[in-house]
Amino acid sequence: MARLHIDFMGKRNIFFAISGVLVLASVLAVAFIGLKFGVEFQGGTVMTFQTPPGVTVEEVRDALVQADVANAQNATIQPTDNNGFIVRTAEKDVAVAEQEMAKVASTLGVKSQDVNVTTIGAGWGANVTRAAIIALVISILAILLYVSLRFEYKMSVTAVLALVHDTMIVLGVYVLAGREMTPNTVAALLTIIGYSLYDTIVVFHRIRENTMAVGKRTFMDMANESINQVFIRWVNTAMTQIIPVLCLLFFGGETLRDFAFAMTVGLISGAYSSIFLASPLYAVWKETEPRYQALKKKYASAKVS
């Protein structure tokens, strides 16, 4: 099989620009539109039920208004399969929530035994939020430590930058898609970190192996060859990761779709960042070292002449 000779490093500024635009757009979306947190984080009530055929989202919202549900116009109404709905409101009082939902069910002609109401207090939501933040922080610190010990700190920093890139893009897409942040989203983010890090480590490992024999070339050229050597493996790994998640997104149940949506965006971003962001960033940083500056001066100038 012919060896690949794609000039990844020569186009690195294009890749950096693409990542910069995506991250900037995500930051602006989060800053000006804001994340929409689910009741698991803010506290509130989740009602699931199955209606007679033909009931629309507008009819469900009208039923919420008739039941005097607080802030009914902003309640989240999510259709599910088989004429079902998931309704999320801000009501945190259990007794009030049950009374409101009983009126909604009566208006829509839903049997009481077909209604499931779960109310989550604000305190529990705060605990979930705190636990999610702690999990993300510990994950990033553990990655920095592991990669620094296993490889070197420059690799760990660029790997974490790639993870921040992936996380911000997922959050930005979530905001623009109008989706709610749920514990499933947090679970997806933590999973994405693992997959993205694996992709990056595969490339870094090959670069580290080839560093032992840089030869008569610049570090940038060696890094570019390393990416070409693992490119087919990268494609195969990305496809085997993304295809099952796409199946969950399109054919899984409603409760899995938040997880699958975040995973799909994150896996695509993670696959991109490992090749087109983390590796070029590392190579640029590495070439600032005196040894590789000398190689660059010697062989880059020879290539031009």
C-alpha cells in the first residue's frame, strides 16, 4: 500500500483558523445565549405521559396554562415515540407539582396511571452541578499529570487545549441547538474527553517514537510524517467510534438522545482536534527548542535552496 504524503503541517494555520472560529462562535453562543440547564441541575418537575393520538405540543402547553403551571410558556415540552411527551417545569414543590400535573392529565385525556411525575429540589440540583464541575476538573488534572509523566508536559498541555476545544464546541452546538444540559450531557462530556485523549495519544506516541531518529529533517517534517503514518488508523478509529453513536442518536430512545447528540458532536470534534490541532500545536511549540531550531535552520533553508 502506498504511503500517504499529506502536508498537514503546511496547512496548520488553516486548521488553527478553523478551530479558532469554531471556539469563538461557541464562546459567544454560551456568553450571549447561555446554557439551558435541565431540572436535574436547577430543580423542578419532570412529567412523562402518553396521550391519545394527534395531541400536539401546542395543546400540551395550553393544558399547562389552564392548570396554572408557573411560567408555563417557558416549560420544555419534548415529544417522544408512541404519542408520548416529556414535560419539564420549574415547580419544586412536590404537592403543587402533583396537583398541576393531575389537571394537565385530565385536560389531555390521559389516564392517571399513565403519568409519571418526578420533582427535584434545588438542593439536589446544586449537588449535581457541583459534582459535575468537580468531575471535569479532576479529569483534566489527571490527564495533565498522566501525559506529563508518560510523555512530557508540552504534550499534556496541548492535549488539554484540544480537550477544551472539544468541550467548548459541544457546549456551543448545544446552545445553538436549544438543547438542555442534563446529567447525560455531563456523562457524554467525560466520555468525549477519554476518546479525544486516546486519539491524541496515538499520534503523540508515534511522534515520540520518531523523535528518537529525527534524521536529516526538521521536527515539523518528522511530525508530519508521523501523522501520515497513523492517519488510516485514525480514520478507522473515528469511524468505529462515531457509527454506533449515530445509531443511538437516530434509533435510540428519547432518554439516550441527549447523550448521543453530545457524543456525536464531541467525537467528530475530538477526531479533528487530535490530528489538526493538538499535533500541530505541539510541533510548533517543540520547534522552539534550541536543538530543533538548529535542525529547522539547517534543513528548512536547504529545502528552499
